[in-house]
Amino acid sequence: MIPPYWEQATHELAASDEVMQKLILRFEGVLLHSRGDAFGTLARSILGQQISVKAAESIWQKLSNAIGDITPHAILDAEHGTLRDCGLSLRKMGYIQELSRHFVDGTLNAAAWNEMDDEALIDKLTRIKGIGRWTAEMFLIFHMLRPDVLPMDDLGLQRALSMHYNANQPVSRLKMRAIAKPWQPWRSVATWYLWRSLEPVPVEY
């Protein structure tokens, strides 16, 4: 699924910001997609915490080869040794199992999410062990396709802002907000293009 707002967002971003204009032209035709799998997006985001995109994808592929479709029931049914052999740390294994239990017992009710604003949904998700604000923000961007998320704790976003807007110097949270203010209400889209400037191949959670 492609965000319905993408064309409007890129038009307005390109008109308001020279860096955005160049990135949008550079990656023309490359779009954000949702996999349409809430559990998969959250599980991928947990796997991606504090490791490279390449390493996270490698673990996901090993997991898929070992247990087949990666579903809450499949995770809960898998042997601990199997999960460990795929490269999951004990901590992340516990987090993904905890997430699986919330899906299996119905604690996470996807039907209600569309009615919740960004902060309410972040608050709901971060009550689950292993899901911090960054993971919840990835979920909002990649699954819910929310248009105005600014994941300030994301190292890639910080690096891209430093490179494009701050002469390769570290950026404070205050400066990040100031740089991103003209992008509203399309900060998710701007973030996605800044990621592309570092990793041209789109990451999909």
C-alpha cells in the first residue's frame, strides 16, 4: 500500500525546501510502502533496534527459513534454541515473544488504531516491553502510514540532518525540530527521503 498523500507531500516539500527538492528529484519513483502486516512491522522494528539494516534483514531471513511465516503463533511455538540460532539475542527473543502474546490474547486491537492520534498510539504501544518510542514511531511511519512523524532518536535521521543541514556537525533536538518545522504536516515523508540519502534502497519494516 502506498500513502495516498505522497504526491501532495512531495510537491509541498519540494516547494518549501531546496534539499528536499533535490532528494525528491533524485529518488523520483521510489515510494514508501506498507507491508500491511502489523505484527511483522513491529517485530522487524524490534529486530532492527541498535543493529544495522543488513544485520536485521539477515536475522529476519534466517527466522523465516527456520519457522516459515513469521506470525505470533509461530514465534510462540518455536523452540528457544531455534530463535537463538537465527541470531536473536535473549533480550530481543523475549521482546518478540512478549509482542506475540499481546497479539494472540487480543491485547493489541488493530481495529481501534485508526481512531487514535499519533501520541495516543505511541503511548499504547510503548506499554509493551521491548517497544520504545523509536519502535512505535517506525510502526506509525511504515504500517499506519502516518504523514507527520519525526523520529528524533533515529540515528539515520540525525546523521542525514547533520550532513544536509548542519555542515556535518551534530544536531541538537532543538535544532532538529527547527529544521523540520517547515515540513509539517509531512515530516514522515521528509524523514523517508533523508534516509534515502544514506541508504538509497528503501528499508521496509
